[in-house]
Amino acid sequence: MSCNFGKGSHLHLIDGSSFIFRAFHALPPLTRPSDGLPVGAVAGFVNMIWRYIEDNKGPDAPTHAAVIFDAAGPTFRDELYEAYKANREEMPEDLRPQIPLTREATRAFNLACIEKEGYEADDIIATLTRMAREKGGEVTIISSDKDLMQLVGEGVEMLDAMKDRRIGSKEVEERFGVPPEKVVDVMALIGDPTDNVPGAPGIGVKTAALLIREYGDLDNLLAHAEEIKQPKRRQTLIEYADQIRLSRELVKLDDHVPLDVTLCDLEVKRPDPEVLLDFLKKMEFRTITKRVAEALGVEAPEIETKTAAERAPEAPEMPPFSKAVYEAVTDRQALEKWIERINERGWVAIDTETTSLDEMRAELVGISLCMEPGHAAYVPLAHRPDSSGDLFGSEALAEGQMSMEEALEMLKPVLEDEAVLKIGQNVKYDAKVFARLGIEMAPIDDTMLLSYAMHAGLHGHGMDTLSELYLGHKPVAIKELIGSGKSQIRFDQVPVEKAVRYAAEDADVTLRLWELFKPQLHRKRATTIYETEERPLVPVLARMEMAGIKVDRDALSRLSSMFAQKMAALEAEIHELAGEKFNVASPSQLGEILFGKMGLPGGKRTKTGHWSTSAQVLEDLATEHPLAAKVLDWRQLAKLKSTYTDALQAHIDPETGRVHTSYAIAGANTGRLASTEPNLQNIPVRTEEGRRIREAFVAEEGRLLVSLDYSQIELRIFAHMADIDALKHAFAEGLDIHTMTAAAIFEIPMEEVTPEIRRRAKAVNYGIIYGLSAFGLARNLRIPRAEAQEFIDAYLKRFPGIRAYQQDIIERARKQGYVETLFGRRIHTPEIESGGAQAAAARRAAMNAPIQGTAADIIRRAMVHMERGIGDLPAQMLLQVHDELVFEVAEEAAEELIARARAVMEHAPEPAVKLSVPLEVDAGKGRNWAEAH
């Protein structure tokens, strides 16, 4: 077919990435009812494309159109400048799986969908614009991106579709102070903080435009820089000439991208109703499906919007939610009837209402019970009569409640009965509340952990999320009862009649989720993980959290004072280097000093217009100027002081002197535990200050702290899973793995490996298992990207099985939608097929998840077996910090504890998994944590 593009043709080029991000940030989160897939950005994108189609009909309609996207992976600009777009924030998790769906949506609308590996969307737009103009056609670019304004000119305009504002040469000149053909020169001078284009420090738009207008173009300006009268401006242009030229290469669009399409391929076509409506139906977009069907003159398809639970073949029949049938249990006779029914049924969903989220301080207010969907009860125990008065409420109890003592006396036998299963959502919280009241609740099932075992990586596991996703029901929000902010009240101040509806519903929802999830465990192949790791870990963690660890308040106070003194000394040095006093804690003031006053390179402005002084910016500057290095040191001390030496004191129990952290079991997709309130897992261990903080964690009199830590466990797992003989041999022989790797990839004898070479090999070792790119490794080692790539290439050449293993993992993730640990834990990877930068991150996560997840499985298994392993020793497990376990033990039993605990940890994978490399555990003991580690 001959091409009919020429004079009279009008090409519309839609900036697809711009549409996606506008849609994502403009609309509230939206999920597909059937499976919970995030689709809010897709819905917004679809609506924007449909609006575009509807708005561009008639005689002025385009003859040709295309939607242009950014392809995944690096572009030629990354080769020009390593730090290009380095300051971009990570793509939001909810957006990642939606990116490929926007491409599918574009094709469903019968619009050309174009992207090209190695190039940005803007380059493709520039290329198509040039091609269209050479053939005499006109071009409208649907975008508001300033980078595209360099293309505006005769026959080329832009359209900001959101504001319905057209951008021609006049509008471009109003923004940049120069006509479109000079925009690149101005942008080269001012740089672009969004894309991390450096430009010339201290030169803004007005100054840049003035200079370009005066000297004609950038080359002439730089050639005559020495003639400029203003000293600072002259010095900047001379000193940063090469950086300015580089910036021009980065901002200038490439209009000769090799494309696989012609202009004729972009001819506007009517959407195929069947294809488009099938896509909209699959997305379960009711409203726009009807609107499109009506416009296309066809009948709208019926859209089934059942929840994931309703779609599942094993979903049990459940009655509708009705708060009218929830019961308030206010006397002995009523509670006896519920207990009798519990004993007959053999299980009960249970939930506690308390005055706080802190289990160690929370006071019990009431208990909700449910054995049958739709029939639940709430036992109010400590509600106050007046919620409108004093913030702390009345000390008297409201009428119509059982006494706490009587209710607990009646419930204790049931809660401790091994023949009655207690079902909860995040049941560890309830178990600790009851434990403080003398009740050891067992056995238990946990709907949060059931979901986590089956659905890790797909969605969150909170009750409200699970209820909406699997039951199609939005529970009453706690804020509706207690409010928020300064007017927030405690739950004991909520009137009983309101509390009944809220609390009983929680138990009802929990039971329904349990009835749905429990039968699915075996179908999802998650029974082993749940029964051997998740469920038995709950009481173990509860006992650890309740035991806590003693902290020396005086030691923390002394450290706070010492840190304050060091910070003051650093502030004095910083002020001297800056030549003036300023607030070091103020990012805006610091930015003005570094980039405004001192004119240091690498300055980039945030969305608010202030200079960025992020850690990354300062780390890049630290090699250039000591002021940045001093600020980093000051910030490190400030963080340690505020996060630990000051904040930890507020967490110390005044009676016991101990701190009680809380572990999130279902936080990380890989199975790693997270420590919160306070977080004891992120105390630095490699710095002197971090070690000093650990000195404040002490043992009771006559006891010691013992630390046992897996040695290089992830590398050992990697050697086993990837089946790399050389690595397995090194571990079997007890060689230093980083020295061995250094000798292998640098082809030198092991005795010639220097500490610096070993450090680089260590970075490569861990970088490989984390899926680190050459760019990431280069940043970590502060070396050129090409050199980092050479290290990676040498490593993969020396250990050829690694590449095949990683490719196999990624392929399995794509086919199955998940990866697995050695123990069968599934980590779902729904974003693995997404486009753009998130695809690379998804691949890295898929490569690392089986390794990190297996390490998490191993230490979970060790914790579950530990209490039986250490037997009757006078010892208690207190903390888990990634690959480390911390115990408190009587001094005379410390060595025996180390021997027994080490045996448990080293054999934790067995009998389920027999590793082909030995696990090693380092151990230490001391009066404080620093001595023990």
C-alpha cells in the first residue's frame, strides 16, 4: 500500500508516560474486584485516551496518531552520564503492574503504541516530528513536558490536554526567554534537577536566556566566556564548560531514532468494538464500558465484579453482613451460652479491643467472639460512661458490663483448651494482651498469616484489605468511633452500643476469612510454610517481645551528651568551611550555602524550588569538598541521637528497665521479620557510634548476653541454589570467600589480594546475588561504570553457571508469576512483565527473593526449634536481627547455650532441605550486646 502521508496530513503524538503518571497521581487507589490488581492508573489512562478520541473528531481531527512510551532499561544518555536520572524516586509499587496494561489499553483503542529500547519517548517524538515535517505534514504533541518545547516551530505545536492549553513559539519564548530553537542552549545552562542534568551551578533561566540572546548560541558564549564582566558568572562558565556541553548532549533530543514503523502505519483507525470492549470488560471498568459501547453503537457486555473469594471454587456460602444480629454479652448467663457453643464447635474467632496499639501497655476493654459467619458477640468489660468529657475519661465503668475478673475467669479454660482452636487476625497481639492477664492462649490460627503464606507479593494482609478484596465488604473504620488528631478518644470511651457493631464485625470478618483461606492452603501449596514457620512462630515471638531486653538509661544519656558535643564541634567546623553560620539541620539553608554561595557542582532543585541536599547528593559532593563530608558526619550523629539514644529512653519500661520491640511477621514479601516500636534491627554495627549504642543493651546481674550470627548465609544459599562448584568448594574448605573471589576474577594468587581488592570482590559477591547493575556497583564502589561492568563480566565468566541460574529464575517468575524458596515459600512477582525502569527492579527482586527468602526461612525454623533445642537451660531468646539471634543466659550456662543454639541454627534447614554447603554460626558473649557481637 502506498503511503498517503504528506501535505494536509496532521500527526498527533501523545506522550503516554505523561498520561500514566497524571492518571496515577490524580485518582484515588482502585483495585480490580476479582483479584485485587491495582488498576487506578489504567482507569485514568483509559479515560484520558477516550476523552482525547472524543475531542478530536470532525474536520480538524488528526489523520495520523500514536502513543509514545519510555522503554525499560538504560538509554544512550546513561552512557554519556552515569548519574543521569539518578535522583528519580522509585516507581510506586501500585503502579508497576499497571504499566504493561496501559500498552494493552493503547492497542485496544487501535492506536499505534511505540517504544524503543535505548531511547526515551521524547526522542521517538522528535524523530516522528522530523519525519512528518519533511513530508509537509503538521504535528501536534500532546504533552506539557518542557523537554519537548525544543521541537515547537513552524507546523509543530504542543497541547497540554489537561489544561486545554496550546503551546506555540510565543508560549515557549515566554517560558525560556528565547525562541524554541535556542531552548536546548538555555537548558544546557540551567540544567534539570528532575533528570539530574548538572548544567552550570548558580545560573537560572533569566541569566541563561540573557546570555544566549547576547552571544547568539552556547558555543559562541563558551568561546567568549573570558570576556564576561561578572566575575562569578565568568568563572562558572569557564570552570564548568565541559559540564555545560555534556548537559547540552543530555537535553538535546535525538531525532534520528531507528524506528520499525512508518508514518503510514500511524493512520487513525476506528477502534474495533469487540477488542476494546473485551479489554474494558477484563479490567472490570463498568462506567466507561457503557459509555464506549454507546458511542460505538454496540451493546455493552455484562461485567462480572465478584470478589476473589466469590470466584474461588472453594468459597463457602456466607450470609450477608448485618450488624443487627451482633450481640452484646453483658452477664454471666449470656457468656455461658457462648462458651457452651464454642466448646461444641471446637473453634472460635476472637478479637480484643484495647486502649492502645502497644500490647505491653494496652488495657483490655472488651472481647469479641464468632463461631458462625453473621453471628458474633462483643463482651464489653471496661467502657467508661462519658466519652465527651475529660480526655482520659471517667474512672467509673459504664453500666451493663460484666466484671473483668468474672469474664476472664470464665473464658480462661476455653482460651487455654488445646481442643479449641482460637482464630485471630494478627493473633500475636491478642495473645500478648491475654498473657499479661495470666492467660496462655493456644492453639491459634491467624488469618493474616494464612493470607501471607499464600499471597505474599500480591497485596497487603491487613484485615480491612482482606475483607474488601476477598469478602467484598468494607468494615467499619476505627476512626468512625474514636476520631483522629487532638479530638481522638480511647476505645474505652466509645459507647458500648457503637463498640458492639465495630468489634463483633471484626470477629465476623476474621472467621469468614478463616473459612475461606484455610481450605485453600493445600491448593496453594502453602501448608508446609504456614504450619512449620508462620503459625508456630507466633508464640515464640510473643514470648521474646514480652521478655524484652534491658537497656542502661544512664549509658544512653551519656551517649546523647557525647553525640551532642560531637555535633556541636562538627557544626563549628562546618560554619568555618562555609564562611558563615547557618542552621545545619535546614536543607534549604544548606543548599544555598553549597550551591548558591559556593557554586559547587551537582546542584539540583526539588519540586519546591529548593536545592536538594539528599544523602546521595552529599555523598557525591563529599569527594569534592570537605563541607559535604562534615555534614554527612553531622547527620549520622543526629540520626543516632534522635532515633536511638534519645528515642529509646522513652521506650524503657520504668519498672523493669527493659525495652520491648514488636516483630512484624507478614511485613516483607521474602519472610524477613521487621522490628518496630522501637526498631532494633537498624542500629549500625560497623561504625564506632553504632557499637557504642549496642553497649547500652545489657544483661541482668549474674547473666550474660549471647549473640549467634549466621556467617555469610545468603552467599552460602546462593552457592547451593546456583550450584556453583567453585563457591561450594570454598565454603567447604573454610576459605575466605571474598578473597577467593578476588583471586578468581582478578586472576592473582590469594596471598596477593589486598584489603581494597577484597572489598571490591565483596561488593561484587553481594551485588551479583542482589541483581545489582553495573550502575549500582559503580556507585557503591565509586568507580566508573565501565570498570564496574568489567568486574561483573569477569565474575560471570569465572562462574558461568550464575547467568544461567539467574535467567532461569526470571523465566520461571514470568511463567508462574512467582518464585520459590528452598522450603516452598512463594513470593509473587506480578510486576515482572511491567515495562520501564520497574521491570529491571522486578527482575532484580525475582533473582534475590529465593535467596533472601530461604535465609529468612532458615532463621525462622531455627527460632521455632530453639526453645526445645536449648531445653531447661536458664536462658531466654530476646532478639532477632536479620541473621542474628540474641539471648540472655545465666553466666555459668553461657557456653552450653552457645553449643546448643549453634547446633539448632546450623541444622535448622533439616530434614526439609540438605544444603550442599555448610552453615556456620559465629558466637560471642558479654555483659552487653557490643561485647557479645
